[in-house]
Amino acid sequence: MKTTTVLAIALGLGALGACNKSPQEQTADNIEANAENTADTIEANADNVADNVQANAENTADQVRNAGENKADAVRNSADADGNSAH
């Protein structure tokens, strides 16, 4: 969730919760709502980072596999060209 959306929600909740409350209670509720929204944003960002790390690891693994296959194919093709193939 984007920070601006989180802040807008927090302000909206704060405005709704302001009815019949003392200024101290309103302030405390706003602090609590802001902390909760910040924590949610941190968790969402961590999830995004974890997803990106996993995707990058999978891509790197695929690249290693492809490079290994290409090298093995080159060795096989070289053996075929030399007439040393076991076929």
C-alpha cells in the first residue's frame, strides 16, 4: 500500500474517531492508527523484497543451467567434429 494511501486512510479514520473524544484520546488514537499503518507498509515492502529476491534467484539458477547446457553441447559438438563421437 502506498504511503499516501495509508496516510489518507489514517486521517479518515482519525476524523471518524474524533466524535465525542477528548483531544488526548484523539491524539492517542491517531498515533496508534499511524503506527499500525506504518507496520503494515513495512510488512508489504518486506513481502515485495522477498518476492523480488526469489525471482532473481530463480532467474540466476536458470542462467547457470543454460550456461552448463551450452558448454556441454559445445563439448559434444566438438567431439562430433573431431570424429571422436561414441555414436
